[in-house]
Amino acid sequence: MELRDKKLKCGDWNYAFGKSNSKSLILIVLFLAASMPFVLRAQSGVTITFTSLTTEGEFEPTDSITVKNLDRGWTETLYYPDTVYHLMIGDDVPDYTSGCGLEVAPNPFDGITTVTLTVVEPGDAVFEIMDLAGRVLDKLHVMSLPAGTHSFRVSIAVPGVYLLVARIGGKALSLKMLNTHTGGGNVIEYCSFVKSYPNESLPEKSVPKATSSHPFQLGDRMCYVGHASWRASKAVIQAQSESEELTLVLPTFCTATAQHPAQNDASFHGNGYNGANDGLETVVNGRIDSVTDYEGNEYPVVRIGSQCWLAENLRCTHSPRGHLTLCVNNTSYVGAYYYNYSSPTIPTEDRGLFYNWAAAMDTTTADITPTFTNRRGICPKGWHVPSDEEWTTLTDYVRGQADFWCGDTNAKISKALSIPRNWFASNYGDDCFVGNLPEYNNATGFSAFPSGKAGDCDNDYVVISQVQREVYFWSSTSCNAYRPAAFVRRILYSGSSVERFYICKKIGISVRCLRDE
């Protein structure tokens, strides 16, 4: 109470600490150490060293690695260039009073202490004071810290053990603090800029910069996912009981070849056509990162086997030949229609738009019956709507790679092709269903999104249905059925295989494009 009433400034702290009773301080420290022996004992842990490769075996660094403890429910991120990650055994962080430019002194302390942070690169910093249950007691966000050493004031209201976490430049630094007295509330505040470090590097400290601040015990189930550009690696999920080296496998880029030739067909100049954007590929180090359509929409690209696919559903609202029209009331075989729906939680960039078959083929109603081969349709220049045979090439390749299976059968590949979010979970409990254990999804990088469908074969009115439950993809191959139909592929939230069947051409479903060979 004495400290709270005085409302001490940074310069008054030495006076406050000088007034404390040293005998009482020693007794309190000994009592806390005896009642909570894990606080002061030396800690051990495991060290994970990450490397990342493409599915073709080429080394490629990750931008970040997401780490999840599935048993304890926490998540944190390791940022480039860190590739070594330390998990300390116990319910707290190591017993260091300094590390990586972060220091707490005195520690233990009597209600109030000083924190110093030394940084060599300017940037924003976020500080959190947490108790051992993970509750955040106070948080401070400091904008644009200059390089150098900065001091902060920390006050803790109740005696006990606390964590100080500082995040700056993509790094998280964690230290343990032992408070032995009543302070003036739970507060961390900026005091002053102590000194600059214009040309010096930080000294080596005893705490690794990628040490987790979260609780961990040997045998905890951990999940590791690497990220490079838009691509995510296949999740590595395992019980972590020892130090090891882990390889994260990223989907492969498509290799850039000669620029696709310009489209000579004069009819490819419909409403909204933009020749500057159409088929423009973003190439990084000889690899295709993305491609744009004629409206300027940008799509990531992934290589699976010998094929290069868009990794998102098409979302353009104009076609090269100018046939495309928004459908708001009734589905129809006559006319090229696209369908849209508004959602506050699922943006168009994720789900794409729906197209009837005539729209996907960018054709007229007179062309409703044929099968097309290498048909561009509404795809960007140099890309086309895949045929039924080309869809089979994709699924046959994935079935031929055991790394893409769920379980021990090559039929269960839908998880490897599906994005790890937005799917409903199935009540049947099969772990190989797409909607269950989604952290295992998307090993191929294809990123199938559960967009649903527009309309129904037995009715003419437009109803959007099956969102977050399934996705259909058109092929360019017609089917000789009792009504105009074409072959499709479907992935279902409560299924584990990729289904092939035909469906009527008037409903609206998703389009994925395949790069021309």
C-alpha cells in the first residue's frame, strides 16, 4: 500500500527498494521456493531444428512456422530466419533474469522492478505481463522503438511468479519474474531511452531467441506447419518427447516457361477484357508465384505432379468473349451465367464465384452439348478448364503418393487436396473425413474450399446451398445423359475420397483452371 500511495516515478525506485526489510525478503523468497519448487529449479527441454523442402526435394526456406500444442491449446509462430525452436519442460519459462537483450533487475523484487530491452533494429514492441495460468494482466504496445536500450517500469499487485513476454521484430522473448511484495497494481509502462547502439550487435545470451514461453511436457502432441509465400506445408503432428530435426514439405512451384503467346482470336475482346492483365504471371526466381485474369484478379499457383493448377476458385465476372451475365433468379441451360452470394464471414477471394457450364466454357447456347479439349473458357490466357481426363491425371497422381494418403489406403486423398479451414466437422468421427482434424489437410497445396453450389437440377430457382459442406468443380467433358450434363469432381466434408460423377449443366459450381502444356 505504501508504494501505491507514493505513485513512484522511475527515479524513485531505489529509494523504495532501500526501505524494504532484507530479512523479510529472504524469508518470503525461501517460502515461495519451498511451496513452488518448480519455480527456481533448473529446466530441461527439447530442441526442434527445422528444415524445409519442396515436394520435388529442393530446399526452400519458410517465411514462418506455426507451432501448436494440441494437448494444451496454445499456438505461437516462429519467424524467418529462426529455424531452431526450444520447448522447456514445465509450466513456466526458464529461470533466467536476462536473455537476448531483455533484462529484469532486481529479480526477485519487492512490488516494483526495472525492465531493460536492447534492440539493434528499430521497430514496434509489445510487452505482456502474464500469470502462470496464461492470463494477461497488462499489455503495452510501443510504436517505433529506435535501436538501443530502453527502460520500463513493472509493478505487480500480488506476490507470486509471473511471466514477462516481449515481442519485437517477429521474435518473442520470455523471462520469469518473482514478486515478493504488494505493488501498485499490474502495470508495465515505458520510462526512458537509456543509450543507443548505432554500430554494435547484441551480445550472446544464455536464453535461445526462439524459446517458447508456453507450458510443455514430454509427450505433448505438437503440430508444426511451415509457410512460404501463400503456400503451407503438410502438417507434422506428433508426440514430442525428444530433440530432433524435422523436415517440412512445401507444395512445389510451377516452373516458368516461355511467355504464352498472345491470343489472336479477335473475339477475345468482350466487355471488361484487359489485355495487360490477362494471363500475366508473377515469376520469382524462375518460378510462377501467381497469375492474373483479365479483370486483374490474382490467383496463387501450385504444381502437383506434372500439372500446374490455380490454387483458388475462379472469381471473374467477365468472360473473354463477353458472354457472361449475373444470374439472380433462375438457373438455366440457356445463357452463360455466374452466381454470387454475400457472406460476412467468407470473402469472395476464398470461395470464388459459381458458374453454369456454358459460362465456364465461355460458349453460346448452341454449344451446350459438345465436349471440349484444352478449352480456355473463362480462364486466364494460357490456362484452360480441365477435361475429365485431366482431373483423373490429378487424382491418380495424388493416389500414387503415399505421403498424400490418409491412413493406409490410396482412396482417401480428399484431405490432401482441401484447405484446412471453413469445413464443417462430421459427427461420424472418421479422422479421414475432410471436416475432421483439418490441421492434417492440404498436403498438396490445392486448397479446395467448401464453396457449395448454386441451384438444383430439379428446380429453376437459385438457391445457394452446401456452403462449408462440399465443393464441385466443372470439367470441360460433356456426358451423354438424359439431360445436358458434364463430368465434375466433388469433395465432401463427411467424405475421404474425391468423387467423380456428372451433373446438369445449368447449376452453378466452382471452376479451377489448369495451365496449358
